Amino acid sequence: MNDSATVKRPRIALITNHGYAGVEIPVGGAPDTGGQNFYVNSKARALEALGMDVTIFTRGGFPFYGKDKIREGIQRMGDHIRYVYVPGGGSEFIRKEDIAPVLKEEVAWLGSFIEQQAAAEGLPAWQYYECIDTHYWDAAMMGILLVERWQNEEAFRFFNNCLDGKICEELSRFEGENKHKYSLYREAAFHFGLMARAVFDGAVSGDILGKLLPDDTFTEQLRASASTPQSYAMLEADCLLGQALLNHVQVDGLTLPQKASRINRHVWTPHSLGIIKERNYWDKHVEQLRVLKFCERNSHEQMVTHHAPLFCSTSPEIWATLYAYYNQKADVIFDFPPCLDTEIFRPRSHSELTAAYAYLAEKSGLTVHQLKDAKIVFESSRMDKTKRKDILLRAFAKVARETDDAYLFIGGGPDGNPVFKDLKKVRAEYPELEGRAFLLGFMPSYMVGELFSVPDLYVSASEMEGFGMSVSQAASAGVAVISSDLVPFSTQFASEAAVVVPAGDVDAFGLAMLDMLSDDKKRETNAKKLYEIAQELNWVNTSRKFIDWYRRHLDVKPQ
């Protein structure tokens, strides 16, 4: 199971668990698949360029999008980047809102996988990767469970060592997987108290305190808890004894909490936060809110922010929420917005866009000559209701009525997607959209960069974005942008360059499109400003700062 290509460089693990994460990303078509996947893959390539060996863990065991082949085993994305497909949850795709019940299954397999790889090099599992960077709340929960798994192992070794190797009946219960089932580290104080009493012939004071405690901490704690009901007095006594021991007893110069702390090399990159999304959806119908499961998601995120030591924010809004709502200190939050691969998303000349124009001509029935002479409006993102592509169709109907040379192309699929079917119905409501607005369906990944360079104007009506990667990609391609006021890239990074309109406002989108399409100078000025902003978002430079930051905070030295 050990992979010889992953031995010599410092290692980092990235976990991105939902959707169709992989070496090839099904652009604009697969559910729960989009900007986050581009982020993770691009970050992995930047980390590789900086000398890291990268493993990306993601859920497997079900077919690749649109194929019969099962997502399983290991797949290479580069000489020092691998995808590992983690089984768990059965053979069907699971949407991110429903994935919580299978996370423990995945972690059981993942923990075993890492432990075997580490053992082959004589390392404890927690040292195999110098950092575990998790993406979205589901992956973060997996990170927490992994850390707890390794902390349980450390607790077992610690107890056995400091109790002079006397495996009392209480400790023997935790051999094998039981140490994880019973949360040995999480309840360390209680179990330590029980084991100490058992090993020292039932004594909870006197000799044991003299041997293991430097002062009368335990007796003071007991005196303070005199109001405890008699039936629970011994339970509390065990907990108090255990806590006192944990605060004072050392193995190899460290207490158990100190040993456990160094195991926690977890960095959470949320991409979005439930409380932010919920605020954006407060005015929606209860049935729409119900399927998004905000209560469950917020509960998970509360747990993550309590246990993860470090965080990455992908937008100022997420940074502010981590700081103000979740009470995290500024120095444990690293600003890591979605950066850009400027070799893929860049301005191109007409001669470089021959294949892209031919593709759009084939999809639309228009000629290449017509397309080159026209104004092209473009949108591409996953086919999801929150992207509000219907707004764009309705708004473009106004454009189609008042202009003759503008065309709208919307990427995303597949044709069988319910949202795609609804969009076809919306388009049919407006006769003026016939021959003017086109649904591209699933777009080939090799042509994505070129297609982002074609349009005169990129539009996004999305109402649920952590950042807005497709908008930033359009900016990097030198294209003017109109977006809703719920796209963080536009509102927080490019407020003076992008045209921002109220989410859900069909008329506002229509008027903004007409204004931008009719004013070449304004469109070119905005595009130039956006391009300059986008160039500051560089993957390699930001990744280098990220590595230095987490190594400093986690006291990690390169392997």
C-alpha cells in the first residue's frame, strides 16, 4: 500500500469529500462539484511546485460522473500529487447535505490507510503528514475524527507508561478499536482516575497523591465539590483525580494534553459557512430551507471551530465570521482566497480561440463569423438552483428585445439535470430567446480556459457563494463582470471594477447587461481593472506563505 513516489518530500494531506472531486473535474455538470474542486486541485499543484508531496483524499466507492468506472484506489494527478478514493457510504452518490452519517465509515478506512503507510516508515500515524488541510465542513469532521483517533492511541500509550506498565482491567477495555469507540482521549480524566484507583489498590488519596501529585490539588477540588449528590460522588472523584493527574503527570517531559496538542495538525478551510448561507436564505420558503439542513450544518461547524487549531478564510466575509461569530483569534486565520492559474485563465486573441468559436457555433447553429462580430454574454457553473441561471435567462430576454447582436451562453449540465430541464422551460417562456440564448450542457474540460476568454461580458446571478471562483476566472481572462451582491469576489475584492446588482433582481440584471454591452469603453475599463485584481491572486506565492504560517503555528519542521 505504500507509494514509493511519496517518501522523500515533506507531505501534506488535503481532504475534499463531497461531489465528484478528482484528477478530472466534470465542469458545470456534476452535482456539488465546482469551485472548491478547482481550488483544491490548484492548491495541490502549487504545493507540489513548492517541493511538497500532496495526497488528496476524497470519497470513492461510487462511479465517476457519467461513467461506469468506480472511483477507487489511487490516481495520479502529478509526479508528487495523488488522489486517494476513500470508500464509505455505499455505491451511490450522496449530496453534501446528506453525507454526515457516512463520515465515520470513511474515517475508519482512512485512518487504517494512513496508519499502514506511516508504519512502513516507522512513524506514528499523526507524523506522516505535517498538516491535514480539510475543505468544507464534512471534510473538517473527518479531520477532527482522524485527530481524535490518533489522540486516543497516544492516550493509551501514555496511560500504560505512567501506570508502570500495569494494564489494569479498565485499560484493557481500550485495546484495538475500542479506544476509539469509547473516546479514550476525550474522556481521559475520567478513565485516568478509574485506572489510577485500580492500579493503586483502590486508593484515591494518600500514597497515590504523594507519588503522582506535587500538591493537594485533588483534595482541594474534592472539597469544592461537596454538593455533588452522594450517588455520583465517586464518579466525580474519579474525574477530579484524573484531571489532577493529567495536569501534573508527565511522560517524556510532556503531559497528555501537551502530547495530544501536538498531534492536532488540522487546518480547516470552510469555503463557506452555514451561518452566512442561512442569513442569505432567511426569506426563502420553509421547504427550500429544509433541504439545506442549516441546523445540522451549523452544529457541525460549531464543533469544528471548537477543535481545529487553525483556519483558512477564502473571503473577507468568512474571515470576519470566524473572528466575530466563532471567536477565533486573528493570528489563527490565514487569508487564502481562491487564486488563479493565469496560464489557463488569461486573455486570448481571436486566432487563439478558433476551437472555442467552432464549439459555440456547433452548439448554437450560428456561424463563427456571426459569433466573432457579436457581443457574447457567458456564464458557467454547476447546474444548481442556487446559481440562479433562470434570472439570467429572464434578464437577457430584455437584452434580446432591444439588441440584435448579443447572445447568451450558459454552461452546465447534464441535460437530465432537473435544473437544466427547468431552464429549458424558462427559455421557452420567452420567444425572443429563440436563437439568442443557449444552454451548453456539460462542457469539455480542455476547452474551459478558452471559453472563459471568448465573452465580452461574464454574468453571475448566484445567491450562494463562498467566493465566486468562476467570476474571478472571468476576471483573470480579461472579461468584464456583472454579478449579484452575494458573490464575495465582486463585493469584497473587486467592488470598484465589477458591476454588482441585487440578487434576484431580473430588471437590474437586464439593465446592467444593456448598459455594459452598449458601452465598449466602460466594458474595457472594467475588464482591465478586474484583470489587474485577478493577477494578485497567485497560487504559488500564497501557498508559500501558507506553508510558513502553519509550520510556525504547529511547530512543524520539514520532514
